[in-house]
Amino acid sequence: MDSLLDTTREMSRSHLQSRTADLAADVHPALTFFREWLRNPFATAAVSPSGRQLASLMVEQLPPQTQRVIEFGGGTGAFTRALLERGIAPRNLLVIELNEALHQFLSERFPGVHVERGDARDAQTIARRCGVLDQKGWVDAVVSGLGLLYMPRSVQREILRAAFAVLGPQGRFVQFTYGPIGPVPRALLRELDLKVRRAGTAWRNVPPANVFVYQRRMSKAVRAQRV
Ligand SMILES: C[S@@+](CC[C@H](N)C(=O)[O-])C[C@H]1O[C@@H](n2cnc3c(N)ncnc32)[C@H](O)[C@@H]1O
């Protein structure tokens, strides 16, 4: 009887410890993120990190057999964690984060992942330096946590150009937004010869968020393959 009680107590204790660890894993990033939002609300662009449902929806949009991924604007790592859980090898994952404190946080949280402090607009140079590109100079997907909706069109253009410079013909740029429509204006999509589809809504995210997938139009894709 005593040993049964001991076993039950031990199970409750270890359950409690693992729940506390889960909670700490979620609360610590949220506090760090909020502090950085207070310091720089425009660049951080959200008050709290993305939730697990949104992270799953983002990662579900990767092309089949994806091996190499670049993440723009890692924040405290909501998407980084989901990418690793999905099976992306740390050495094949590059996270580019502009904010110094968040870069430091990510580096400590994800040893083995290429976490670089820099501007997403310099993705190609950073990716070359880290060795995450394949022989053709491509990755399979760019997963973006940037607040693209709040950026001027000129910056949106530079971000998309940087992303598609490292994406092959079938490569995907995955972006979330809190608005009901895609954050990239139609005119810019036409100019860059890109198409977009809405992948779904993460209703349980706070606030709810929509996920959009951008790809080259077929004409561009065929041209890219011939190069
Ligand atoms: C809306 S937060 C998203 C963070 C995280 N991906 C998430 O979903 O919880 C945007 C992040 O992008 C970073 N950021 C903003 N502009 C950037 C840029 N040009 N290059 C790289 N990171 C940038 C911010 O510092 C911030 O961490």
C-alpha cells in the first residue's frame, strides 16, 4: 500500500514538474517578447509571441520533403520550435532576427540552429555565409514572422526580393498576418510575378491570424529552372 502511495506521489510530482516546465517554456518567451515590444513596438509588430496553433499552421505549408528553411524575424522562437519539431535539422535552419536581445534569447534557446543577428533583406548573404543553401543556392521555404503588413511597400518589396533570391522554382514564402487579406498589395505581387493563396486561419491565436503562401507564377518558375 505504502509503495502504491509512493508511486502515485512520484507520478503526480513528475507530472507537476513537467507541466511547470511547459508553462515556463511558454511564459519566459512571452515576457521577453513583451519587454522588447515595449522598447520597439514598430519593429516587433506584435505584443505577444505567436501561439502553437499558428506555428503548426505555418509549418504545415512547407513543401513536401522540405530540408532547408530560413526564418525571418524569429522573435522568441515560436516558429523555430515548430520547425524543429517538424523534423528540420538544426544545421539546415537559419533564423534571422534584427533585435539584439531577441537574437541573444534565440541563440541560447536553440543551440545548433544558425541564429544570426541581421536584416531579413540580407538573407542571401547571411545564408551563404552560414552554408544553409543547397548546391543551386536555394532553400525550400522561407517562413516569415515579420510584421509585413505594417511595412512600407518599398521594404515589402526588398523583403520579398530577398526571400525569392534564395527560393527555387517551387519554393514557398509563408507569411502570417492579423488582417483578413494578404499583407502584400496586388500591384506588388504583379510586379514581382508572384501568386498567393490563403492557407487558413489560426482562430485560437491571440489575436486570430491568417496564413498566406506566396510562390512564383509558373512562367517565372519555368524560367528559374532553366538557369
Ligand atoms: C511579429 S514579431 C514575430 C516573432 C515570432 N516569429 C512570432 O511569431 O512569435 C516580428 C519579429 O521580426 C523581427 N524583425 C523586424 N524587422 C526585421 C528585419 N528586417 N529582419 C529580421 N527581423 C526583423 C522583430 O524584431 C520581431 O522579433
